[in-house]
Amino acid sequence: MSAKTTHFGFRTVEEADKAGMVRGVFTGVAPKYDLMNDMMSLGIHRLWKDAMMDWLAPRPGQHLLDVAGGTGDLAFRFLSRAGRAHATVLDLTEPMLAEGRKRAASASIPAGGRLDWVAGDAMALPFRADSFDVCTIAFGIRNVTRIPDALSEACRVLRPGGRFMALEFSRVPNDLLRKVYDLYSFGVIPGMGRVIAGDSESYRYLVESIRRFPDQETFAAMIRDAGFGHVGYRNLTMGVAALHSGWKL
């Protein structure tokens, strides 16, 4: 694969084209995104995000940047636990942010909590260096054209002592479970996307993108290479997903 090409699911595409293709996927699925997450994971994604907050342990006064934050799931959880804090949700796709703003309008933001929404690219964050206490990304890093660039940007915008956390689908180590998981992923999820969201191809891409994402150890090494220290990860649901953590020292 040359320096000017990358993968979009199982396809090889020009690097310059991928962001627009990803934007197209999430523009199409935005109205049904949260419902599909519940249906695809049988609601387990909520437990994974709660586990992320448990490990993160949000505190009052912190400023969170949630990259690829879409409809605000992590930001709402962060503010609920931190209370008087600030969350900034960044996403490449404006329709996803619009869905998040709708949710925020009906959500109960804690007193003293601040929440804002920014359209932007994970590989070129529109923020000054040393601006945030926490940077998170959930189920978004695998859609980035150049993952090392996004990790370096996360490190740049964090204050010294700040924490990076990523929640992403990962590599199931058990061969039998992996076969069952593949049957469900490729045999059920695209059809579910067609029925619920009217879009099977976008969900086929999302399934393929999971299979192209690095395994736990490889991704942990990428986080270290971006400049983070004390890097570690925890498998969730037998490795279907994994939580990764690193600190800007």
C-alpha cells in the first residue's frame, strides 16, 4: 500500500478520498445511529462506555475533548460524573453533531456543566496545544485516514498530565468465538442496517473497518509512538472491544 492510499473497509482508496467517504457514511446513518448502536450490540455498548468512565474517573473542573463524539454519548456521561466540568464534542460530520445537539436540548446537563460542539478533523484538531485535561475517542479512531496523525494531535492538545482514552472494537483472541462473531457481523449487521437505517452498505463498511483495525498490542504501540506514557488496555466482552489508556507525561 503506497503512502497515498489507505483502506476503506476492504477496499483500497486514495487517502484524499477517505474522509469524504467516511463523512458520507455517517451523514447517511446519523438519524438512526444511536438506535443502530443499541440494536447491533444488544445495548452492550452502553456498558462499555460506562466502563470507560469508570476507568477515567472524571473530576470536577476537567475539560474533556471527545473526538468523533457524534451524538454526545461520552460527553453526557462525562458531565454526569464530573458535574462542574466542560465537554467539547468534535466530529467530522455535521449531521452527527446536529443529532447530538437535539439530544443535549432534552438532556439534563449538571449545574455548572458546559457542553459545546465543533466540526473538525481528528488529524488536524482546531485547538491550541495543552488545552484539555482528557481526550477520548469511542468507535471513531478506525475511521481516521492516518491514525498516527490523530494520536499525535490528541497528545498535542492535552495538557501535561492529561489522559487519552480510546474505546474501539478489537481482536477476539478465541478462534471459535471469532468465527461466531464474524457470522453475526457479516451475516446480520448489514441486513439490520438495511431494515432500520435503510442502508446496508454503510454498515458493511463499518464491519469491514473493524477487521482492518490493529489488534490490541499493535494499537497500544501506536499510542506509545505518539508520545504517550503508562499505556495500557483492558479487553471488554472477551476482546470484542478494548479500552486503551495513555498519559501525556
